Amino acid sequence: MNIGILTYHKANNYGAVLQAVALRIVLQQLGHNVSYLDYYPAYHRRIYRLFSWQHFQEISYHEKKKYIKRIVRTYKPHMRRKASFDAFRCQHVIPFCQPVCSHFDAIVYGSDQIWRKQIALKDYNPIYFGAGRTNADIHLSYAASIDVLPRNESDARTFSTLISHLNHIAVREQELLRFVQKECGHEACLVLDPVLLLSAHEWDRVVDLTSVKVPMEPYLLYYHLYRGKSNSFDRHAVDDFAARYNLKVVEILGFPQNTDEIFRFSCCGPDTMMALIKHASMVITSSYHGCLFSILYHKPFFVALPKGADRMNSVLDLLGLQSCCVELGTQLLPHMPTADFDVIESNLGQLRAESLRYLTAALCK
């Protein structure tokens, strides 16, 4: 079949890009011809711009001065980060893009938080539900996700109407699954995030990590997405934990920052993120996909999320890894977490098989 994927394939976000690559690879392995619908709306592009004129107009004079200073300070790292993502996409995404107006036998919507209420629109985007200008015989979601469930009756009705355009529904979170089934009255199933459909060995074949330079000494990878103490682990706790196990702290920041520190990465591409996890002795992260790749590469990890926790709780529940989730701001981290990765791989194998059965059945005409 000729299949299109509609997702966040152009976001400068590690998880967004890697889940898009994974879903394409899996569908190709199932024998299909696969492309990305090259849909990247202006409101989404603005998120990754260094300067927003709209935001600049809305803030006070004092905030304007701070905003300009931050732009000047982060211009170079911002451009380096963009170049890193562009280089990765030129190899793994751009060659597989097709116009939105193209006809497909089926379109797969997902994964990632495509069903969230878009801030710029103050509403859901119908095109991510198969209710837009897409052209296909079959419309299905795979591991579609949402940030916050509909909070009022109006949003719930809108959401239920939008997902009714889909022939088959599969989601990533347990709470969303219950909402779709009980509140909206639609049949749906729970599936794995696309990155978990590929094993670590398969990922190593898809993305060449051999040329990525990583620290030679044993290190703890501290991968956090958010600015501010309230949105991250207590840094003193991370340093104390690393010292306890004689590990160097290596950092990945989810936002570009002007730094020349050897062990601090804020401009790297998805391949470097993967390599840093693969070669780490331990991972502490507030990133959902940082957690998923820690599982794939059999790394002990702690994870905490400031929002959207259900996507994390869902996968930790499925794999019996709830003990790896700690509260944000924890000042004293427990001892090195332990996990039986043989058992986890066995569970992953069953969950992959169920997810692939959904895709195979949904794509049968």
C-alpha cells in the first residue's frame, strides 16, 4: 500500500523526529511504500523561531529588553541546533516527504501529541484527525497522544466529532484510551510509542552512531528539557548521586544555550542524543523519549515529568518500571535503580506484536 504519515516530522525536538522515523521504518518493514505528508503549519513553525514579533508586541518594555538580550545571547547556539536537526532530517525525513494534496491508500495520524489543543489556534487542528484536506481511502491513528484531556463538554464534543473521521483508533496513553472508549463511545486500543517498535540493534542500523563523539570516561547523563528549578531534578541531588558512583555528569539541555563546556550539550542532533544515552552508565531525565531510549539501551534510569505524566505512567506500568519514576525536585535520589532487562525485553516483544497486529489489521482493505 501507499501510506502517508501525518505527524510532527519537522519539529526541532528529539522525540518528535525519532518517533516519525521509527513509524516510517516499521511500516516499510511491513512491506508498504511510506511517505510523510509535508504538513508544517505556520503556527507550528513559529514555536521554533528565535524571535516572535507577536510575543514581542505583547510584553512590557522591561520584558522586551530581556527578550532581546536572550536572543542575542542564544543566536549562535540556536542556529547550531537548527543545523543539527536539519542535517538529520535531510537524511532520514526529507527524502520521504510528499505534498499534503497527494493521494494515499491510507494515512496514519501520529504519534506524538498531535491531538493536543493547539495554543496558537486555541482549538484542535482537524487535519490531525483526518478531518482536513487529506486524501486517502483509510484514515487511522497510531499512538496518537494529547497533552490534556478535554476539560469541558464543548471540547469533549468537538474531540469526539473529530476522531469519528478515523476508521481505526490507537492511542499511546491509558487515560486517553479510557476517554475515547467511555466518554466518546469509540473503539480504540493502546499501542507502543513508535520508537519502542524498533529494538536497540535495529536503531543502530537505522541511525549510524559510530561517528558520534561521546565522553570516554564513565558518565551519568542528565537529560532535562525545561528551564527553571520547578521543571527539573534538583541539580545538587544529581551531582551527589553521580559522585556516589564515581561518574562524570554529562548534560543534554532541551533548549539551545551558549556554552563552551565539553560535557554540556544543547545544540546536538537526534543522533548525538541517542549516542549519549547508549554509552551512558546511568540516565536521569525529564524527557519521555529519553526514558524510552534508556529502556531500549538497557540503562538504569530515573525519570520525572512536570506535565503529561500519563504517557510516562502508561509505559512504566506496562513494563513494571514504576520504581524508576521519582518526584520532581527530589533532593536525595535513591540508590542505582535495578531492572531485569531480560524480562522487560520479553514484555516489549509481546507489546510490539500487539501493536503490529493493530497496524496490520487496520491497513487491510
